[in-house]
Amino acid sequence: MARNYITGVRLGDTFLELTTLSSSKKGMAVLASRQVKLLGETTALADFEKRAAAIRQQCPELAGQVVIGLAPNRMLMRVVELPTTDPAEMAAMIQLQVDQFSPFPEERMAVSYEVLRATETSCRALITAVPREQVDSLGELFRRLGLPIRRIDAEIMGWWRLLADYSAFAAQGRQLLLLLEPSGGAWLAIQDGQPQAIKAVSPRGDLSPEEYAAELAGDLGALIVALDLEHGAMPLKGLDCWSRDMEMNLIVPRLQRELGNVAVRVQSLESLPPLSEGLARRALAPGFVQGRPGALDLVPPAWRLEVAGRLFRRRLVIAAGAALGLWVAAVGGFLIGFQWNRLQLKRLETRLAELQPAADEVRRLQRQVHSFETYLDRQYSALECLREISTLLPTNVDLTAFQFKKGKTISLRGEALAVEPIYDFKKVLDQSALFKSIEMGSTQPSKRKEVTAQTFQMNVRLKGNQP
């Protein structure tokens, strides 16, 4: 059964989380999952070579293709409604949106988008943009690790996949989610089971717990106002705060005051699989094809061309090696077969040389025995043959010579006044059971006193065994 493998990677300044998944017809299976704190100072780990060395040392099992997630506070994100589903028109509209919310020039940004919901005439899309230097830094790090990056995704979409798989939100109505960790997090507004807005949350940094809670409450209020303005006012079904390693004692009451009677529920991210698993699940999803529009992927096209070129060269080298191997095998087989045939020939020649004297002696004895049998066989004796010929000889044909070779042939010479009796004589000889074949020679006229005679010559082959 064919299997696909992918490793989801969540990379922080001082930690690395990885999950390797396999996908087959039976579903997805976790092959490996771990999180490590990278050894070394933060300033030292900023160096590509030192960070790559730390990852190789602490995560030797990291291999194969990887998908990396970018944290929400390291990328620009916006959910927009587009009045088209045509990829070319969408690309132009998305570029206009990026020009509005991005503070950097277009050539310095890597942009991608993902269609969250679509109808026949419109769609909702998540647009992401990050500085190109950030993408290039990831590429440089993983090139030093010797690992191909299959996809650069957004961490928030990895969390979304895990939350969707575990039915962590309502299928109808508007609901808010807060994902919070020490490294930051994100707000998600969900409408009828689909993301409607996403807003990054910065880490606490130097803020006090009270100040951080107030900042989150302010972000919550601004998000609700934006939702009401852009999509119309709707009652909230609740707020779910998913957190890990965070003190929520001040944050939850502050958010509750902001929402009034809307329920605020506290959930633990520890109850969900690792974020790296969500990234890997997205990469193995049937709908994801690398380079296809509509699926979030910040991998530059030049990287894909480079990977395709390396793959082509590798296949070319393998094909050339296979062809060379086949040629060497064919030549080797030919030489081995040639040498083996030569050896067999030498053996046969040696055996023939050993048997030749005995074979010659056997043939000599066979000839002697045949000769004895021929001379003892009275059926093909000279007298018997002469008797047969004399019996068949026409009265108007004279026989002038009879030369007999025992067991072989008889040479006849004669003459007649005309050629017709000569040919009649040959016909009756052809019908004789004693003779095998009759070879007629030429007939020539010859002067006999006052008469012209026709002379002839015949060779008669006997039916007896030949030596």
C-alpha cells in the first residue's frame, strides 16, 4: 500500500517541535512526535550554522520533507470576501488588498492565500504576507540541514485544523476563539463553522499581567466592532480561551467584563495534539497540491523549480547509472559466456582428441565388416547383376562392355542400330528391383563397315548397402 510521509515543524527561537505523519488508504498515523529545547544561548542560535548543528544533534530523526508553520505575530493576515472565484481575478484583488495593509514594498514580501469558503460567484479567503527575508532565512536553515521544505504554512491554520478535527466550535452562529501561549497567539472569529476574521496576539513582553489583560480586552472589543461593521451585528455564542502555560486568572475576568453576559470558557491546548501535527495533517490533506492556487503556501516558486531540477538531475544520474550497470552486466555476461563457451570447446576438443583414435578404429572395422558382408551377399554379385541385365537386354541391342564394382556401380557399354531400343533398355532397367538408379550417358553414331550404329554408355547404381 502506497504511503505518504511528512514532518510538521514548529520552530521557535529556542525550541523545535516536530510530528511525523504517514498517510495511506487507512488514514493518518503518527510515526514520531517530540519537542526539544535547543541547547545554546539565544544569540548563538540566531546563527544558521549553530542552530542547524543544534537541531542535527538533538533531533537526528528529523528527515524527509517538512512543512513549517509561521507564528501569527510574524506575519500579516487578513480574511476578505471576494466577489469572484476566478484565480486570475482573485490574484489581482488579493494584490490590491496586500498593498493596503502591508507596510513593505511588493518585491520584499512573500504573499499567499487560502480559500476558506466558496460559492459559485464569491469566496472568503485568508491572505497572508511575510517579509521575504524571513522566508529566505528558513530556506537557508533547512538547506544546511539538508531537508526540503514542502510547504510554509501559518500556525493559526494548523490550530484551526486541530480544532476542526476535534469539533471545538459550533457549526452555526458566531463564536470567538482565543489561542494564547507565552510566545503569543491569535483571535479567531468563526461564523457558521468557518473563519470570518483572524487577528494576531503579541506576547506579553514587558507588560504587567493587568496591562496584558487590558490589552487583550481592547483587542476583543475592536474585533467585535469590526465584525459588526463588516458582516453585520450578530449575537455571540461564546468565547473559548485555549491557552497553555499562561496565567488566565486576570485575563478571563477582564474578557468577561468586556463581553457582559456572553459565556467565556477556558480550555487547555494540552488537550489537543501538538501544533506540528496540525501542520502535517494539512500538508497530507487530499485537497493540497503544492503550487496550486487556493492553498496557503509561502514557498517561493524558485524553490520548487530548484527542487524539480535537483530531482530531475538525480533521476538522470540514476537512469544513467542503471544504463551503465545494464551495459556492464551485459558485457560481463557476454564475456563470461564467451569464456565459458571457450572452456567447453576446449573440453570437447580434448575429449574428441581422446576419442578420435578409437572412433577411427571403429570406422575401419565397420568398413571391413561391410566389405565382407558385401562380398558374401550373392544377391548383388557380378553374376546376378549380369544375369539380370542379360535377361532385360533387348534383342536389337548388343552389350559390348560390362564393368562391375562390388557393392557400388556397374558400367555398361553397347550399341544398337537405332536410339529407340537403347532408351527402351534403360526403361526396363529402371523398373528392375535390383538396381537403385540408371544414369544414361550420351549416345553417339559409329561406323560399322557399311552400317552406322548408335553407341551408348550407362552407369547403374546398385541397391546394396553403401560402406
